[in-house]
Amino acid sequence: MINFIKCLNFFFLYYCGDYLIHINSNYCKGCLLCIEYCPHKVYVKSEKLSKKGVFPPEVKYPEKCVKCHLCELMCPDFAIIVEDKDDK
């Protein structure tokens, strides 16, 4: 369950239980590899255009996430970060 979504101009921060998913829409070029490669289909294509004119991913089903970090690894723009809340 998503407890809170915070948008800081270009940066989306999803609080998902004991971890966070950061999506930087300034870095995202809209390739949607994260959606294609996520084995649990956590992401969906956003319906809103970013400032770059692309549809970035958004977290739709955080309860399905197993923190495999495949989205991070596949993102060529380093636009996604998955981390534990207590990571410093």
C-alpha cells in the first residue's frame, strides 16, 4: 500500500511500506523499460506528460514489489531508485 506520494517538481517519491521508490522525471526519457522488465508489474505508464514531453512510469501496484531492483538496473537514465527507508 502506498502511504504517501510526494512530488517535488520533477521528483516523485513513493512511500511503499518499508521502502521508497524514487522516480526522477527529469532524467526519464520515457523508454518504459522499467514497465517492460518489472517481473511483478508494479509500474504503469503515467497519463501526465513530464516537462520533457514524455510519459514517465508511476507506481501503481506497490504491494506487488519484491524489491528486486530490476527497474533500477534496466533504467538507462538512472531515473529510478528503490531503497529501504532506513538506508542512509
